[in-house]
Amino acid sequence: MDFTSRAIAYCRPGFEKDLAAEFAAKCAKSGVAGQSHSTPDCGFVLHEFDAPLEEAQRVVAYDQLVFARQLIWVRETIDDLPEKDRLTPLMAAIGRLHGRFGRVWAETPDTNEAKTLSSFFKRFMPILESALHDNKRLFDRPDAPNLHLFFTSPKRVFIGTSDPSQASPWPMGIARLRMPREAPSRSTLKLAEAFFGLLSEDERKSSLRAGLKAVDLGAAPGGWTWQFAHRGLLVTAIDNGTMAESVRATGMVEHIRADGFVWKPPRPVEWMVCDMVEQPSRVAQLVAEWVASGRCRRTMFNLKLPMKKRHEALEQARNLIYRRMSVSGRDWTLRFKHLYHDREEITGYLAATK
Ligand SMILES: C[S@@+](CC[C@H](N)C(=O)[O-])C[C@H]1O[C@@H](n2cnc3c(N)ncnc32)[C@H](O)[C@@H]1O
């Protein structure tokens, strides 16, 4: 078979099969043949498409691959990078690409073995960047393509590109967020990352305004609640557990001890978020009901996926939401991502758009 274009998607080690299943489903749907290559826990999937680049780019996109932290289009591969002079062959390979780039990232899979390259990157990248500037291949334009050097070993590098509007904004697709001191749990970072990874800038501006109302189902100890409260939203936190003092101290939170699957707000709210550990199908039905019936305009939620059937559980949840929303009379949008701060779960965003 004549494969004519290649993509690499990065993922959390252990999720390669799920990512490959997504590539396979996208290819089957568009009638494009292809093949995925990965090894267990390697942290990425290389997919070959039997189609030219422009066609392959219509088959998959970063925001449609739930398990992808990043998606790059491979332009060149070097298998035998010499230890003594990596610059010359890299500059020669980059020289064969067209156009200019907004930024260059040296990246590895998210594995301990690959991360040993990071001290080399610290020394090498300023040298490479300055060579690219001298050759007028790098310029300061936020919308210019990203240039990725994806090292799978000290000798093997894939040189790829991505369009910033169709890519993670973070090197290696890893959201490096500072843990806020007043937030009570690390899961606060999950919602912070979701706001950046799943919402557009316009959506963030319009939906995270002071004075809007949010409901947090399964809120204790309050990491997610804190994300709203510190932005000035008024939060109703539903949980039989105890909310942290730092969250109550914001003065923006009403805590109600109740069952999150039963409690309903007296009036419609902007946001409902749900981090209750439950069957994904049950959570999917709950969030769809809230948006379909107009209890909330938008929701961010976690689905804890069963390890051996992640892709199937995700598709089942997606179908349940489709079914409920399609009889709601509303226009709506649904997005999923396996975020950096997610482990066995993925994060979903469902919103009524009209
Ligand atoms: C993973 S923790 C939530 C952590 C929270 N998002 C944070 O950032 O601090 C899950 C919470 O869901 C609550 N929970 C589970 N089932 C629930 C239910 N049926 N109704 C209300 N809360 C529930 C648990 O008490 C627990 O506090």
C-alpha cells in the first residue's frame, strides 16, 4: 500500500490503543485507508494515511481526537542524528520545508526515558532558534505554523508542523499550570485546564464573568468551586462532604448537603459542573438532562472510563447525550478531551448554543 502522509498524536502513556481506535474510526468514516503504529506505554501514535496531506487533514483534527494531547503532521524523519553535530542535519531537514514558523518546540513522549533529553534541549534549543532566526525561518507571528521536533530517542527525531488554531497551545500538549495556594485540591487544575483546553477565548470571556451562577455537583472539598468563586461567580456546591475553609472564605459559595443526581436549581444557571465518581452513562444522562431542560446553559464534567473499554464507554456516553439533545429543540455543542490533569477520566463540555 502506498502511504502518503503521516501524523503523530501524543498521549498519556497507556492510552495508545484508545488513540489508535480513534484514528481507525475517523479513517473508516471517511473511507481513507491507513495504519497506526505504537508500542504499549510509548506515549504517542504514529498514523500513516493512504492519502495526500490535504486529504488526511480533513480526516482528523486535534480537537476531534479525544485522547490526543497534540497532533502534528510529519514532514521529515531523521533516524541517525549524530551526537556530535545535531544542528547540521536538523537545519538541512528544516530547510526542505516550506514557509516560516511562529515557534519551534523540542518535544519528547511523556515517558521518564525520553525526558532524559531535557538537559540537552536546554543547551541546544537556543542555538537552533538563533540559527532559524538568522535564516529568517522563525518570526514573531502567533498565527504562523508551529514547528515540532519530536525526539523519540537521542538519535531519532520526527520533524512536524501544526496549525496553532488546530493544536494544543502547550509544548508536548502538557498544560503547565501553577497550583493556586488557596485552592483545596489538585483537581482544581483539571477545571482550570478544561477552561483553556475546551473553551474558545470568546466562550471564556462570556461565561466566566463575575455575577454569573454556577452549580458544582460533587463539590467537596472545593477545587472546582474555587475556580468559579475566585472569578466572582456565585456557586452552589452540592455534596454531603465538607467544603474547605478557604473555599467558604471566598463568600461566594452556598453549600447544600444533597444528592447531586436529584437536586435541581430553583432558577436556570450559566454553569453546572460535575465531578461525581459514577458510571459514565449515568453522568452523561445527567448532564444532557440539565442542558436539554435548560437548567444550565453549559456544563463541564468528568467521565471515569473503565480501563479496558475506554473508547466504547466514551462512544456510549456520546450517543446518550446525542439522543437526549436531539429531542431538546436546542442547538448545542459537545467536546471531549483527555486533559493532562486527567488520569483514568476524560473531561467533557456540553453547551446549548441557542
Ligand atoms: C472527586 S471528588 C470531587 C472533587 C472536587 N471536584 C474538587 O475539586 O475538590 C467527588 C465528590 O463527589 C461527591 N459525590 C459522590 N456522589 C455524590 C452524589 N450522589 N451527590 C453529591 N455528591 C456526591 C463525593 O462526596 C466527593 O466529595
